[in-house]
Amino acid sequence: DFDVAKVLLGEIYEDTKRYGKAVETFQSVAKGSPLFDNAEIQAAVNLDHLKQTDEAIAALNAFVAKNPKHFDANVTLGNIQRSHEKWEDAIVSYSRALDLVPEIKENHWILLYFRGIAYERAKKWDQAEPDFLKALEFKPEQPAVLNYLGYSWIEKGLNLKRAIGMVAKAVELRPNDGYIVDSLGWAHFQLGEFEDAVKHLERAVELRPEDPVINDHLGDAYWRVGRKLEAKFQWRHAKDNKPTEKDLKIIEEKLLKGMPELEEPAPSANGTQPPSKS
């Protein structure tokens, strides 16, 4: 009946990936315990780890319905919804959490960043951009924010000089993050700077050789600088690394026909996708 020990045991089960035991242990915490709320939230997190996402979301929605002003529950619900691409639902959960804060301060930057991602993926850029800018105001050298906002601007043709500088800064701050290095390479590609794109994308592939999108990007860059055999090798590698169904079709088309001349829109798997995550 020692609830502190139950919570600690549940955390150990979670840390050692014994998620079923973690759920069972967290759910055994007494309802009257001051640790009950935290245990309920952690039980839902572990249900999600077990791929019982619908049950996890239902449990958190029920919890929030009873405890609408519970900050951590709303944030956790938003995180699970975001991780499963339920963008509109995540926006609602993060907004509820931020509405509970008397004043948005530096320590809330990550909530602004996460909500910005949800807005951007839900195609609500006018609402996403202010969240990214506010997060950057609090954390001007946060590589994830620099990367996402800078890359998004480049894809939209906005603030190009500042944007490429932001992505380059993100790489400087996190040089071994393959996804961020890929963003810099792909930014150069989008700007038609193909030699620079090759240099950074080769480094990104070294860091993340298993990633289909990064391999595909390098293939595109090789094609544009005339290294067509190497381009096809990278596209085959991308194809073998389980790309999305949509990207697979584009990769197969490029393997068959190559890329069109520059006067035409150049197809690329994930070319219109949001920036790489970290």
C-alpha cells in the first residue's frame, strides 16, 4: 500500500520497456493518493508505448474532462496526439495547456514549438509562424526551432537569407544530427545550389544511412550535378529503406525516367514535406 514505491516501480518498468507491468503498477495507485493523478497520466503514456493509442487517448480525454485545468495531462495528451499525426486534436490540447498559464515564459518554449508543428502540419501557417517566432524569441539558439522555422521559410520562398542562416546555425549547434544536416542540404537544393547540397547531404547520409528521405535527397542532388549513376544508387537505397507509399511511387518514377529538366517542377520524394525532425 506504499504508493511512492508503486510509482517508483512503475517508472522502473517503463525505463526497462516493460510497459504492461508499468500500466498495471501505475493503475494500482490508490484514488485518494496525492500521486494518483501522475500515476493515471503515466499509465496512459505506457498504454501508448504498448501501441494501445486509442485507449491511451481515451483515458487522457476522460481525465481532462474531470480535471480540465490539469496542465500536465493536457500536455501529455497533446504529445501523444502529435506523435500520431492527430494535428487538429494536438492543437486543441496544447492550446488548453497554454491557456492555463498566467504568463507564457521561457520554459514554455517547447509547447509553442510543438503547437507550431501541429499548426504547420494542419496547413495553418499563419498560426504556426507566430508560435515558432515566439519560441525562438525565448530560445534564439535552439537548433530544433531554428531548423523547423528556417526550413519552412525556404520551402515557402520567404525570408530566404535569414532562413538559410538559421538552418546553417542549427547545423553548427548540432553538427551530428543527420536530420538537421539534411535540412541544410535540402535547403541549398531548393535554392538551386546543387554542389553545396551534395556536400551537406553526403554528410547527412553518413549520419543517417538508414533514412529513406535523406538518401532520396542525396540522389536528387547527385542527378542535378550530373552524377546520374550515383543518383540511381541512392534512389535504390532509399527504396530499400521502406519509404512511405507516396514517396515510393515518386522514387520508382525517378528510377525509371530520371528527373525532369529544371524548367519543369522537379519531383522529389518528400520534397513538399515539412522539415526533418530532431
